Amino acid sequence: MKVGVIMGSKSDLPIMQEAVEVLKSFSIPYEVQIVSAHRTPEWMVEYAKTAIDRGVKVIIAGAGGAAHLPGMTASLTVLPVIGVPIKSSNSIDGWDSILSILQMPNGIPVATVALNAAKNAGLLAVQILSVQDKTIQNNLIAFRENQTKQVLQNNKNI
Ligand code: RP5
């Protein structure tokens, strides 16, 4: 059960790496590729159309500015696509990235997370996979319990 992590530019990698770290921490196999909707459109089509055959179950796609990669990828596959809006060098204020990914037409959904929220994209991908995998589901329950404990522990340290 592989997750495909794609992004429009190498400059997106520092943010998208946070999704990769989540996948690693849950021992989920993944692949990472630079796929630009505008600069490598034919590669984007090939990537999206062959993803199912490579065993990909969920795609996480990050892009900034005129962020067409998540939506276009979603239009080319029936795999669930999670979109990560990135506040990139060509983004005015982040809203351009958010709205380009969020405002999809009916029929082609993209699950859009918050600006730069690649960590949540990773967690959402793990949650999607957990629906059919009890081990992943138990690991998510343990993750949440640990997270809760850590927040409560912070109170003791104030
Ligand atoms: C988008 O343009 C990429 O996803 C990136 O967020 C942004 C800037 O790309 P570079 O100019 O850094 O390559 O397509």
C-alpha cells in the first residue's frame, strides 16, 4: 500500500518532507517525485495514469502559486488526492495556492489541507489507508493517545 508524494518543484520539498516523515513513522511505503503541471505536463499525465498500476493507493500533491498539480492529477486518476497548498516564492500571500487547490469543480474532488500542512496530509493519507488495515489503525490510535499525553504533559512544565 504505497503513497505517492508529488510536488511542483524541488523548492516544495522542505514542506513536503513533513508528509514523508509521517509516512516513515507509520512504516508506510512511499514514492517521491517532482511533477510539475505546467513545466512537465506530459510527465504529470504519465505519473497520474500509471499510479494505480504501481500500487499507489493515495496521492499527496503539493504546489504553490497557480497550484494546478493536485487538481489536474485528481482529474487523471480515481485515486484519492490530498492537496497541500504551499506558500512558495511565486505565491502572493498563500491564498492563491489555497484557492487554486480548494475550489475544485463538482466531480473531481481534492482533499485540501491547510497552508503548508504537509504533516496533516501525511496523517490523512495514513488514515485513508487505515480503513482497510487494522495495524495502521492501531498505530493511529497510539499516535493520538501519545499526542494527547504530550499536550497534557506540557501543562505540567509551564
Ligand atoms: C509551483 O511554483 C511549485 O509547486 C512551487 O511551489 C512554485 C515555485 O516553483 P520554483 O520557481 O521554486 O521552481 O509550480
